[in-house]
Amino acid sequence: MRSIRLRLIAFAALAIAVALWAAWHVMGLLFEHYTERRMADALVRDGNAVAAAVRVDAKGRPSVDPGDLDARFRRRASGLYWEVRAPGGIAGSPSLGGKTLSADEDDREATGTAWQEAEVPGPYEDDLIVVERRVTVGGTAVLVRVGEDDEPIDRAGAAFAREMGMFLLALGIALALAAWVQVELGLWPLRRVRRELAAMARNPAQRLSADHPREIDDLAQAINTLADARSDDLGRARRRAADLAHALKTPLAALAAQSRVARAAGATAAADAIDQTLSAAAAVLESELARARAAASRVGEGVTATRPAALIEGLFAVLERTDRGMSLVFDADIPADWEIGIDAGSFAEIFGNLLDNAARHARRVVRVDASLDAGRLRFTVDDDGPGIPPDQRDGVLRRGVRLDETGTGHGLGLSIVADLVEATGGTITLGDAPDHGLRVTLDWPDTLLTRAEPN
């Protein structure tokens, strides 16, 4: 089982079940032993009364005066019996009905003067608990035996087992509930760790608190150390990418100058080849810098929330001044009080390039909508252009394929937009717009959404 909670509860339930079964079995044995001991004590008292009433005649034949004995001795098959054996014969209680306590002449007989306990077959199929003792009457040694059926012990034991089983079952349920509560209380600090990890996912600048129980303190410290190391590594990677991009600007500028010189000298083909190479290199640099900025929006400290409605309206204002944008209608339906925990630069990079691509392919309308759906913060960018065939949609999201390859000008391809969205914790999918154009759907967790305070 992968759940610690289920493991602990299952082990506790198994341990409780085994312990209660052992308790039920042992307590049953103890009860049986106790009742047998009580019966033996009662038989010893009856035996002393029988021994006091024994008489032996001149021929060694025993007899017993039944006057003060238990009335059950006089009732046939009552379950309580006495028997006296002497050299001249055997005397038995009327309850024996002429039978003897044991038909085996080699049966072990008591020695000494103390009462001894034994279990022997009874005269009427039931087993007997028997106490026996050798006494001397008028100079003749006689063996006195008193026995009783053990059926009452069996009945009492069965009743005790039932009642004890019901009690232990109730006790087991109570202990299982107590074990469940104990496990929940024991795992409660881990819930706090999970909440703090969720907060770290929303804002990686946060760290786990230091006041955890000692058992998970090392884990919290290890997570914080790993998060610090990751933040440092990404920071160094961003700096190296930025340094590399800036370092390449001078050589690229020199190549651009050489291209102009070649074009002025009439080497148009060479100048075109240089310009194409420079355009490709510039696109790569732009892409890598955009990815570095996207990473910074997730790991950097001090990331401020962005108001998407105001930002997209600003992008609309820029696009409406372009030659293509002046002939289009831009529309947005985004709550004005929404704020999302994404860096404004990354958000503008994502939607700026999506809207630029949509404007270059749209015939009449570009529309942006926002909604909350099943715990997701969803934005859609629709245009009424030719769209992208379904069999090509996965390809344009892969690195190296640009959405604007068929047009002029620069801009990020959808693969770069996908990297930016993923870096900020979202997903991107392509589909059909209601007006048969392209719909780009962006999803982020709704935990990034807050409501702005009214001005």
C-alpha cells in the first residue's frame, strides 16, 4: 500500500485483532480454570461431609449415613455423586443408580491424606470432576470419592465466551477508532507540509517553516535546501543566458554591417544570405531570452500580480495602430478585478505574440475571453482566420516550428509561447474557434487568481 495512513491503520487493526483474540482465548481458559477450582472446593466440602458419615462393619463393608448430605446425592443421575471403597466392598450414592464412578479396577487411587483432583468418565456419559482421599475408619483404610458433572462448567464457559466476545468486539471497535484518531493526529503535521509545498508551487520564493516536529524537521530542511539550490541554479542559468545573448549582440551587429557593405558593393546574394543567417540567430536569441524571463517569473522573488484585463486592453491599443489591426475588431471579456500571480512581462510576452499572430491571420475579429472552470483559470484567444489543420496543431507546439513562418516580421512561434505558459505553470491547447478560425486555450490553476481591491 502506498498510503502511510492506510499502512498504520491496517497494522493497528491487525495488532488489535490479534491482541483481543489472544485475550478472549486466555480469559476463557482462566474462567474455565477458575470455575473448575470453585467446583473442586465445593466437592472437597461435600467429600469431608461424606468422609465424616462413613461407617465400616466387621466384614469391612462401607456404608454412609446420608442424613446431612446434599439432597442431590439421593436423586438418580443428578450429576453429584459419592463413592466409598473399602476392602469389603463399594458403597455409592443413590444418584449413581447402582453404577460406580470408574469400572477400571486398576484406576489410580489417592495416596496420602490430602484431597486430590482428577477428571474421569461419568456413569451417564458426562465427564466428572472428582476429588478423592484415603481415610481410616475404625482402623480400616477406605477411599472416599466425590464427583460432579462438568456440564455446568461448559455452559458457564460458553456463556462467558459469548459475553466476553461481544465486549471485546466493542472494545476492538473503540480501539480501532482510537488508532485512527492517533494516526490522523500523528500525520497532521504532514498536512501542514503539504499546504506549505502548495504555497511554494504558487510562489517558489517561499520556504517551509522551521517549527515542525523533530521527526519531519530534517525533511523540511532538506526541501528548503533543495529549493534554494534550484533557485540558485536557475538564477545562474538565466545570468549565463543573458550574458551569452549580450555577448553575441556585438558580433551580430558587425555581421549586419558587413551585410550592408556587401550589398553596397553589389554582392546582393551574399548580403541576403548573411541577413537570413542573422535573422535566424536573432530569433534564437530572442527565444532563449524569453525562456529565461519566463523562468524568472516562476523562481524570482518579488513577483507581482498582473491585471489581465488592463494588460490585454493595452495590447489591443498597440495592435489597433498597425496597418493590419486598423481593419480588425478587438474584443475582450475579462473581469476587471482579476489579478493573477504571473509576472507582467511574461504575461505580456504570451498574449502579445498570440494576439499578433491572430491579428495577422484574422479576417475581421480577434476575441479574448476568460473564465473559471473546474478549478482552472482559462483564457481563450479566437480569430476568424483560416486556422490550423488538426494534423498540424501538435507540430506547431514543438520547438523549431513557427506560427508566423508564412507571414512577415518577427515574433515568437507557438512553441516558444508553449514554453512560457509551461514555465508559469499552465497548459496550452489548439482548437477550432466558433468562427472557423483558430482557438488557443490557456489554462492555469485557479490558485493563481486573486481579486483586486477596488480603487
